[in-house]
Amino acid sequence: MKSGGFPCRLVECDVRFQVMQQGSMTALLAASAERTEHELSVHNYHHEKLEQPVRSYGAFSAGASKARKRE
């Protein structure tokens, strides 16, 4: 049974890496680094980031950030 934390990205592996201090970016990055080290050393798994598509939000969103002038 899996519980909280960063899971190993291989489906058949139940190892998880806990973020020791909630709200801490340093702790989050440390848990992520531990997961990556585990994946490399135990499974020889190299995670590849998928390229994110560029999104066009159109003309409406371009004007939405401008403050409205009150009359």
C-alpha cells in the first residue's frame, strides 16, 4: 500500500520519499533529489521531462490584466 510522499516513478516500485518539513522548498527539493537518486541507482531510470505546449490565451486575457478606469 502506498502512502504520502514523492513516489518512485516506476509503477512496480512502492518506495516513497517524504518531504520532512511541510512548506519548505528546501525539503521539497531534497525529497525530489532522493527520489531521483533512488531511480538512478536502483532502477537505472532516467526521467525525461515532456515538452509543454505553448498556449495562446487570446485577446481577452491580454486586456484582462489591465486595470479598469472608473468613471
